[in-house]
Amino acid sequence: MIAIPLVEKITELFLILFAAAALVRAGILKTEDSRILSRLSLNFVTPCVIFNSFQKDLTPEILQGLATAIALAITFQILYILFAKLLQHVWKATVVERASVIFTNAGNLIIPLVAYILGQEWVIYVSGYILVFNVLFWTYGIRMFDSSSSPDFKKILLNPNILAVLAGLAFLAAGIRLPGPLAIAFDDVAAMIGPLSMIITGMVVGSMNWKEMTGNRRIWLVLLFRMVIGSGIAVAFVILTGIPYRIPSGRSIVMITLLSAIAPSASNINQVAILYGKDEKYASAINVLSTLSCILTMPFWILVYETLIP
């Protein structure tokens, strides 16, 4: 069962998070230093992990699995958009709250979890979700915050994660493998993703005013919508449709895409909220609390999935 090692790995990563938070509280690290590490993670480490996941022989099973992961990612995002629309009308959800329900932190958290639990060769299926996420976030997501803006296709294509996916697909299709020293360098950089992402989040956590952050009652409902109800919708969809039984290694491939769909709110939302002046402190609080809550919610939903999809 994956649920137990998932709990272990999440716990290990969170110990790193709490250590980084303690260093900030002690004044040894500064919160603003996390911005440099964030750029390093986003523009260097994560692309290396994504590209590295495509360094394998192309088989019909891999191609079918990747297509399934992309199709599922599109389906999950549509379901979340519809759910957020409902919340907007029924609950008067703000743009930050709706974006937090729709977009998940598939890259920073799920890549290291999948790499640790199943192995680097399975990260390729996380890349399918990341591809869909980036295209949707930089089009629909940006228009949520600024309805006057037009889709920035240049920014989408030049996103390092998208470039890594495209380059990885090209190398996969051509059957090109990196030479020894370069392959080892990519492996070493890719191994940094888990600890680095937790250090970054921990540095943010260390500077948070917990009383102010948890005093907002609406934030707990956002967590309920994102981590419980929204995640439950995704789990129910794959169980009711029986997709895991329809392709080779379907149970693992669907579970990887599901992990991406039930992850905490995306850290990109914080950055865009700052850019457009849309309550960035609230966005950061949602990101941090949803990340902390995933230590309970993600193993629970994976346990449900494994129990009902034996």
C-alpha cells in the first residue's frame, strides 16, 4: 500500500519544513531569502526533474499513460473550475479563494513524493499534469485576477517547466539519452527538489503571524473546499469511471495524477496575488495551511483510492 510510505515521506519532508521555520524564528535565516531559493527551484531544479523523467525508452505503454495523465489533468481542472464557479455564486468566493480551489501545487510537492515513493521513472506522469496546469494558469488563471489581460502565450512557452516538458518529449521521441557525466549532474540536481521545496515553504511558515493567519474563519472553509470536498470530487471521478483498469499500470498512473489533483493550493497564486494586489497575505496563508493540512488529507484520499481500486 502506498498510503503508509506516503505518510512517512510527507512526515520526512515536513521535518525539513519545520527545521527551516525554526531557523527563521531564530534569526539565522531571513524570509526574503526564500525568494532566491524559489527562483532556483522554479527555474533550475524542477525543470531538471521534469526533463530527467523523460530520459527513457519510448514505449506504447508510456505514450498511453502520458496521454491518460494529460486527459485526466484536463478533466480535474474542468471539475475544479465548475466547483469554484459554484462557490462564487453560493458563497461569494473571492478570486484568491477560487484560484486556491482550482490550482494545486503539483510541482513542488508531488514531484518529490512520486520520485521518493515510486521512483524517478514515474515522474513523467506528473509532467502531464504540470503541462496542463501551466497552460491553464497563465491563461485562465491570470484572467481571473485581471479580466482585462490577454493570454500571454509567450510567457507560457518560455516557462522553464513547459520548456523542460517539450525538450523531454523531443528527446523521448528521438530516443536521445544524456551522456554519463551530464546524466549524473541532472540526477544530482533532481534529488534536491524535495528538501529544497520544503525549506522554501518552511522559511515562509517561520515568518507567519499564526494568530492573524488562523483567525480568519473563511480560510478554514477554503481548506475544506480544496483539501476535502475538491479532492473528494477527483477521487470519486476516477473510482466511478474505472479509468485505472483501462490501461497498463493504470492504477499507479491514475494515482500519480490524482496526487497532483489533491495537492495543496499552488504557490503561484501568492506571486500573482502580489502582482495584482489581490490580498497576497490571505493567499500566502491559504498556501501554508493547505500545505500543512496535506499531511492528513492526502494519505487519507490515497487510502480510499487504494481500498476501492484494489
